[in-house]
Amino acid sequence: DNIGIIWDNRSTSWESMYLLLLEIQRQEGNCNVPFSYVTQDGKKLGIWLMSQRNKRRKSKLSKEREQKLDEVGIKWVLRKKQIIIRDRNKMLG
């Protein structure tokens, strides 16, 4: 409200993770981070992104959030082989 109290902590948390995803997109040219990706300050961005994919698959992701993720180019369906190769390459540097 007007005095700066945050009433919905989950919404704020989603937005903060989304902003981290945008930063990755800016740095890497895409925002499809591997499942194992953790930011320098310990945020599990890869798990968060997989969670968004799962929520969408189960029709539990709001249309607003789905649209925001669509706009940044999220790949909603990843093949298992792509995930394994991407995670391996990320670990190798």
C-alpha cells in the first residue's frame, strides 16, 4: 500500500527471480538456464525456471506470468538430451 508494506511476498519473490532471469538473458543472449544453475548469491534460478515450466504444463501458471516468460523467449519444452548436454557444458565452463 502507500506506506511501502509488501502484502504478497510470493509475488515479490517471483518478480525478483524473473529479474534475475532477465539479467541472464542480457548476459548470455538467452534465458534457458540449466536446472542446476544457482546465482552467485545462492538463488536457485534453474529450479525456479523448471518450476515455472511445470506450473504451465499443469495450467497453474497465471496468463500474465506465462506471457512475461514468453516475451523473453523461454523454451517451454526441453528434450532430455538438450538438458544433459547443456548442463554438462555449463559445468565444463
